[in-house]
Amino acid sequence: MNEERYLRQITLDGFGTIGQKKLNDAKVLVVGAGGLGIPVLTYLNAMGVGTLGIVDADIVSLSNLHRQVLFTEAMVGIPKVEAIKKQLSAQNSTTQIQTYQTFLTVANALDIIENYDIVVDATDNFPTRYLINDACVILDKPFVYGALHAFEGQVSVFNYKGGPTYRCLFPTMPGADAVPNCNENGVLGILPGIIGNLQALEVVKVIAEIGEVLSGTLLLFDTLSQRTQKMKFQLQIGNNKIKTLASSYEFDCELPIKSVGAAELKKLLSDTAVELIDVRTDKEFQRQHLKEAKHIPLSELTSRLDEIDLESTVYVICQSGIRSKKAIASLLELFPGKAFVDVSGGMNQIKNYVDTC
């Protein structure tokens, strides 16, 4: 451990060389390398956390740059984990950085998480948060939560020393369209930086065993008023007794849904005419869309069925892949014998492979 590098931390009363050594020995997994994950990773790396793991399947896109400030224009099109590792290694060459260019899934969550002391949830969707929670309960790992909504953010720490879990605050998964994410609703560029830094602070407090950890407390931050609030919540019986992962953490849908990835759709679009339905909002569609897509917002889908060619295989796309699944579930209930296919990852993935308008 280079004491000169961390001198300003080591000289802090209540932290010192003991706190710095705890950081050096710690292993932190960050799930999500976007607006929240980048400030978490940047500061934990700079402060001397010994091992950082990064889980993300996405690649850098131009629309990331206003808030994901570790990336440069030259990195557009590069896998996020690859770009981040390069930047973090240049910042602190002593950090051990493990990358996982994949989504966190039921199949890999336990294997990945068991190698770390603490998990940071820097994701933007409910299914992954419930998966992280349950895996951390099973493996007895604390996890630091952060979430964004328009001009507001939230932070808390779950499963810390037998404390409340994510399910104690949010017992059941909301519907696919209950809370729009930043793809749909937008986000002020600086907000993820604020919330991500608050998450990083909680990680340091947990590792160094200093201060009051936000266990059983949800911190709410409003950027427009600079107002913070704290909401207390309690451990609910049984939530810390989970022994196995669920078979799936997708939004509720009893019907099986077929899907294609970005590369496969690109080939389809180049080879033949495709019935492609974009179920995003007018605003999202106008901002960017595939020229082959027919625009029918999810809220209007059932009233505009006559515009869909049900004699063809119907491909459905949204921004991230959540609303498209909901749309297909509705269509399958109405037309169980027809062929509907989800475009996995939505425009977040496909725009990097296919020309858009």
C-alpha cells in the first residue's frame, strides 16, 4: 500500500492506516457500468479499493456521454467494461479489475457475486435489482442500492449485518411500465454523479466500518430543491431467509416470448422485409428510430391492431426490451397462434448495429 498516495485519507482521525488497509483488502462488485456505476468505480478506484468487479453487457453510445463522464467520443462502439478497465487502470495501476461482459442472470449471479465482499446495484431495472437482492441474501453479502427518476435519486444499503433487504422496501416487483427509466423519462446529466458518489460513500463506510450506514434507511435526494429526506423501514419476516434464486426475474408474463439480438435483426433487415413495430413514445421515436419500424406506442397498441400485419412474423422493439415484452404478452393473449418476436435489448443495443433515422 502506497501511503503517500492515500496520505489525505490516512491522516483522517477515525480512518487512518487501518481504514486504508481495509479498502485495499476489499473486493467490490459493481453491477451496471453506466451513469451510477461510473462515479462509483472512479472514486472507489481512486480511493484504493483493492479489487473491483464490473458487470455490464452494453457498449458505449453517444447518448451515454452527457452523464457517463469516464467515456470519450473515441470510445463509442467499444464494450463499456473494456473502456472502463482501460481508464481505471490508467488512474490506479494497483487495482485488480475483473470484467464481466454479460448481463447478470440467474445462471451466473451466484458464481460472480460470491467472489466479492459487497455489491453495488448501479442498474436501471427492477428484475436485476430483485436478482441482486436475492443472491446477496443467499450469499450473505451487503449491497448498496441507487436509483434515478427524472430529477430525483435514492440510495440505501440492504442486507447489512442482518438488516432489511430490498424486498422489505419493495415487496413485489412493479409492472413493466410502472416506473419509466431514464431511457424513457430522461435524466439530468449530473444526477447519476451525485447518487453514484453517495453509493460510493456507503461502500467505503461499510468496508472501513465508519459512520452510520444507510441500513434500514432510504435517502431521497431532489436536485431541483437540493432537499434530502430519510425514510426508515424495517426487516420483514422471511425476507432474509431466501435460500434459492427464482427460476426467472423477468417482469410477470406467463407466456413464453421468442427474441432476437441486434446482430440477428440486422441480418433480417438486410435480407428481407420485416414487420417491425416500435412501441416507444412519440418523443422517443422522433428522437431516433429504425427506418423499417412502424410506430405504434404501447398505450395505443390494442386500439391499432389493424395496422399490424399479423400474417407475418411481427418483431417488436422498445428502448431497452421491457415494454416490447409487455406488448408481446398482450398480443399473444389476443392472438395466441401468431408469431411475435422481441428485439432483445431494444434500441439501446440495435442502434449500434443498424442505421437509424
